[in-house]
Amino acid sequence: MQKIPFEVIKLQPDGYHIITEVELYDRKFKLVIDTGASKTVLDKTTLLNSGIQEEHFETTDILSTGLGTNSMESFMLTIPEFKMKEWSIKNFTTAVLDLSSINYAYEQIGIDPVIGVLGGDILKEYGGMIDYKKNQLTLNQRKLNLNKRR
């Protein structure tokens, strides 16, 4: 099991986001841990601005829901290594969307932009546990066998 530190940022009087650091393409970015997101999603603009070529994005005909819309164009991207501290996944395929509305909202309250959200796909498959007392996310290095009956 790998322990990944995070920070809790206050958004409103009673609202919080959990932010951690992710390393993609040998660069470090901020990432929101979002237990309400079904999938891990990265921001297209941030990826393009960090030097990822648009031809690496695979166009899909899937329209994404959430973020205030149900008709957002989405792409897929296979990342050679998705790394948080000592934990990593090789050849991770993730969705890519326009998350500029999130980063705009963060900018308005003085918070650094994020590259995306860590969602339920990783949290469930790798047994994610969030410890607010220690400010850390724990993930198994290998996927859980979720097909076993108990």
C-alpha cells in the first residue's frame, strides 16, 4: 500500500477540495481527489499547454455528463506513467475534457489550477482510503480483485 499526501483547501465557509500532486510526462501537476467523480479526467488545455501534442488525443463520440452540461466533447489519452509519489500505473487510459470552468473558479478564489480529477475508477480499483486526520490517500499498488465473492 502506498500513502499519498494531500492538502485540504477551503473553498467556501463549509466547502473543501482535496488536492494532491500527480506526475505525468515527467512534469508535476495539482489534481483534485474527487470521490463523486466516476472517472479520472484530465484537462485538455492544461495538457496542450504542457507540451502534449493534440494528435495523442483519441477522439471519442461519447458525450460526457457533469460539470453543468451533458454534451461536452471528450477525448481519450493513454499516459505512459500516471504517478503519485511512489504509487504509479503504466499505460493508463483516461478521459480528457475541457475543465476550464473548474480552473477559472479556482483562479477567482486564488487557488492554483489543477490538471484534473482523480475519480472513482482509480479509487475503487486500487482500494482508495482517505484519511483526513493524516491528510493522506492510501492506494494499493495492484488492482483489487473485485470479482471475488465474499
